[in-house]
Amino acid sequence: MSASTHGVMRSVYKYFFLYIEPLSTILGAYYSSLQQQTYLDLTHATSSPQNGIPVSTQIVLMQLSNLYLCFAINEALVLRASSDLKVWRTLLFCLLVADFGHLYSVHAVGWHIYWNVLRWNAIDWGNVAFVYVGATMRICFLSGLGVATSKHTFTPI
């Protein structure tokens, strides 16, 4: 891979992992904490409560919001704080595992959720398509695609 291609990939990784994904994840935290009815309606309208959200569901959604924030902060700040390739690979591997768990979490909707883009709503684009992109980016990085390193460091900037 040419040096210019490495530079392009480094920029793609930088913008995605340090800006785009953390900001998108904060959007998920916003909806799961402050727009709970909308979040539930978009997740699965048929089973979404219409006469108020049960307290247990409110608690779970706030916990989900907290995890989204943790995800965003870890990704944005830990990766900014280190150029150690081992740190980047470790964190991105953990997030890749989370990607697979996130994708599995929507399987109850039906297998069409993974491929029928014409039926997707806004939250499906976030829960499936965006996770596909994030997982693909992590797989590419972990595979070394475009990761020009000086032995043990990766400089995203």
C-alpha cells in the first residue's frame, strides 16, 4: 500500500473513531435517555408501550444511555490520549465485540432487519447500517489495512 493510501486511511480512521462515531453514539444516548418513547417506537412500534413507559423500561433505557456515553467517551478520549498501537487495537477489538452483540440484540425483530434496507427507519440505520460501518472499520484497522506504524505506535493525526 502506498504512503498516500496509508495517509488517506489514517485520516479515515481518525475522523471516524475520534469524531463521527463518538458523536453518533452520543445521539443514541440522547434518544435513549431524553426521548424514550420515540426510541421505543422506532425500535419496535408494535411492542412499544403506548400508555406510558414502565419504570423498569425507563431504568433500562437510562442504563443503555449510560453505556452509550461510556462507549463514546472511551473511544474519543482513550484513542486521543494514546498513539500506542496496542491500546488502539485492544479498544477497537472490544468495540468490535460490542458491535456483534449490538447486531445480535435486534434479531428478535426478524432476520430481515439485517438486510432489508427498504424497511429500515432511522433507528434501524443506526442499529444496523452504522454498526456495519463501525465493525467494518474496526476489522480493517485490526487487519492492518492502511495502518502505517513505526513498530508500536499509530499516529492518527
